[in-house]
Amino acid sequence: MASCCCCPIIATFVSFLLIPVLVSSASATGGGGNGSTTAQVLLRSGEEQLRFQRMKDQISRVKEASVKTIQSPDGDVIDCVPSHLQPAFDHPKLRGQRPADEPASRPRNGDAEPMGGDDEALPQTWRSSGELCPEGTIPVRRTTEGDLLRASSVGRFGMKPQTQSAAVRRDSTSNGHEHAVGYVTGGQFYGAKASLNVWPAQVSSPAEFSLSQIWVISGSFGNDLNTIEAGWQVSPELYGDNSPRFFTYWTNDAYQETGCYNLHCAGFVQTNSRVAIGAAISPVSAYGGHQFDITLLIWKDPKQGHWWLQLGPSGALVGYWPSSLFTHLGSRGRGGADMVQFGGEAVNTRPSGSHTPTQMGSGRFPGEGYGRAAYFRNVQVVDWDNNLIPAAGLRLLADHPGCYDIAGGQGGEWGSYFYYGGPGRNVRCP
């Protein structure tokens, strides 16, 4: 489940001196709007202000490093940044490095799948103008001060809540994170692959989000939990709109102090010049109409130990999570995952005391089937010998089936698959 992972976290409440700070925002709502607003925000002293300043400095560094700027039709601004100057290499363990060479081989798959190039792997709104980033650069969706001000906590901008670790744990839903997922455990896994259709899920509050993703997980659901995550999400707070967007995430300490979405911190190394992480996906699936899905493959290179992300059945490499970022997932050789999860997650803040109407997937229950419900198909894992194999023993779980449910099957061109999702608040989910 983009679920939650861990044991209960006991919060220690500390009184902070709240200091009013006037911040001039490049955009109060979008990723790259042209307007200018001034917003008054309260930043906690010390750590909160330091994080805010660090994020502003990173924004400035990316803009200064950019060799080309592309204005997306949806308001995003894309900076084309030389690959060796991307945010990843601000990490102490990566400083001074350059992107690693692509793996000599990828996981072997006996299924005959169509070949896909970069453009087919992930159509995105920003590329509709025909503008592309030059080779040797990567497209970085520009973060604005407006994005920072929109965050519920400036100090944790771009990070999941610390209570998220309890969300990866299948027996905990008390923090408002609800899931409908398939998962495999009981072995060592060196990657995962699936195709999932993309929907414009409706999110009812900026404090909520809806996502569909793959999780690669290792550790004890405590402070040492390691996760690698990728998929699509709708998050008004993070992005300023309700568009489904491609995202990545990682943590090595159960979502406490490490890791982030996309390129909002040093960590994930991007190698692709055609895919902008955090940018909107277009087209998307339509109810009763055309279905658009994306294929994601995450796997561990057995030689270097990095975890690579591929888009398309056999297509574009997006980049990698360096092995040095992790503990359990980081060691070379047999440092694999204990669990792999596939599926959806929605946040329920219980506005007005009732369940949120935020949708998961298409907003329809699994029983409506193809063309109406969200799905994962061809669900596979990578074994110790770098082979893609069916996810045997896939278990299905819905935290609250009356709100969001899941139903699976096996066979045919779809292999192992499931439909999932739901509308949130309804007569079965008050």
C-alpha cells in the first residue's frame, strides 16, 4: 500500500516560537504561473526556517543551471538542467559524481511485448508544444515559492507525513490513509513490474491525495524501513492542481527525515531527457472510453546495486535510486526487498466528520470492470536470477471495502491482474 509501514510513532510536542515571515511567491497555486502574490505564512523557528531557505536555494540553483526553459500549456515551467548538475548530486554520498552508465542487461521476460520508445512510454503535457530538452540535460519541473507556501508544513515540503510509516503497514488505517492493494511477501524480491491505467481521480481537499503505485519495501516496519516507490498521483497540495502526475519516492528511515517525492531532495538520479518527474500525464483514461495505461519496472542491477526505473514494456530508463541511499535495499548482491505492493491509496481527513468523497483510481468499484474501473495488469516480480516472473501468491487487501475495494484474477494476456478503487463516501461508506 503506498500504504503504511510501521509501528506507531509517538509524537513529542514541542512549543515553537512562531515567527511571521512575508514571502513573495512566484505562484500561489501552480508550478510555474506568471502571476506574483505576497503571502504571509508562519514558519516555525529554527528547523522550519532553515528548510525553507534550503528549498529556496535549491530553486535558485536549478534555475541558474538551466540551459533552456520550456513553458508547459498547463502552467508548469520545465528547466533543462545539465545531468551532472541535477539535485541528486547535492547528496553527501553522491557529491561530485555523474550519472552511472545504464545496466548492461535488464530483467529477462519470456512474454512477447511491443517495443516502446521514449515518446510512447509516457506522454506528458509539457511536451505537447514540441519543445524538448537537449541531450545531456534532464527536464526538471520548476518548484516555486508558491508551492512551498501551499504545503501544510514547509519544513517537510516534498515529503510524506512521518505517520506514513504506519500507513505502509497493512493492519493500520488510523492515520487516514486507506488502501486497496495486492502484495507479495515471504521471499527476496529484486524488482517489480506492472501496467496500470491512469485516471483523473477527484480529490476533495488540498489536504488529501489519491495515488496508484508500486512499492518495493524492506526493513522492519520501524525506524529502518526502506521503500522505493513510483506511479501516478493527484495531489493538489504538492502540485497546485488536480492533474494526474508521474511521481517517484524513496525513504530509508520509515518516512522520518530522509527521502522525498520526485527531485525535491538529493537522491534519485535522473538519466532521461524526455520525461519530467512530477509533470502531468496526458492523455488519461475515460469512463466507458479509451483506456491509457503506463508500464513501470523497478529492478536492482545485480552488478552495481542501483535500483533502476523503466517506463514502457521494454523502453525508456528514467533513472535510478543509488544503492548508497539505502540500508536494507542498498547492499550489492542479495540485498533485495522483503515485500512488493501494487495498488491504490487515498487520504481521508474526514471533513465534517464524514468520509471524504476523494476517489481512488477511477472512482468506481472493481465490479464495473474494464473501461470503468482502475486496474493493474501483468503483475510481476524480479527473482534472484534477474528474471521477471508472475507475482505468485499475490494477496489482495482493502482496508475499507465499502469505500475502496479490490478484486483480482489470473490468465490470458493480462496474466495476474486486479481491479481496484472506489468513490470514497457513499451509502456503504458514510
